[in-house]
Amino acid sequence: MKTASVEMASTLKSLLKGHPLESKERVAAESLLIVCNAFVQAQQYRNDADYNTAKEWTTTEVVDQIEEVTKAFHLWSSVRAGATAQAYLLSLIWRTALNGL
């Protein structure tokens, strides 16, 4: 799932750089990019918490991560019906299915 999120983030960055989008499309792409990045970061932090027992978490780090994930959930609710978000969901399902084989 991390790979699908990284790939979608890369696609969105290219889209935002290379093509001026109409305002509504630009906001949706930027929001989805935040969602993808938050997913990657949350997964990395989860791996660190599970496997890097030497890591000490500060209150600020934890609060910042909670805020990022909360923001991503709110943004997701505004973009989830769009075509790009649906493609992202399909890529997550596809990657999960491939990993299960």
C-alpha cells in the first residue's frame, strides 16, 4: 500500500507541475497528494514504533502525526468520489492483491 501511495503522490506532483488545472481539479489533486503523503508517513511511523525500540517519541511528534492523519481523513472525505481518488483506491486494492499472492 505504501508503494501505491508513493506512486500516486509522484503522479500527482507531475500533474500539478506540468499542467495548470482548473481550480476545482487543482484543489482535489493537492488534497489527494496530502492524503497520499500522510498515509506514507503514518505507515513509516508505525513501522518505526513497531520495530525501532530505540526510537523515543516526543509529545510534539505524536501530536503532529495525529493532526496530519486527521487532516488527511477530512480531505479524503472531500475528494473520495473523484476519478483520481478512485484510481488511487484501485491501486491500493491491486497492490494488496499482488502482495497476497
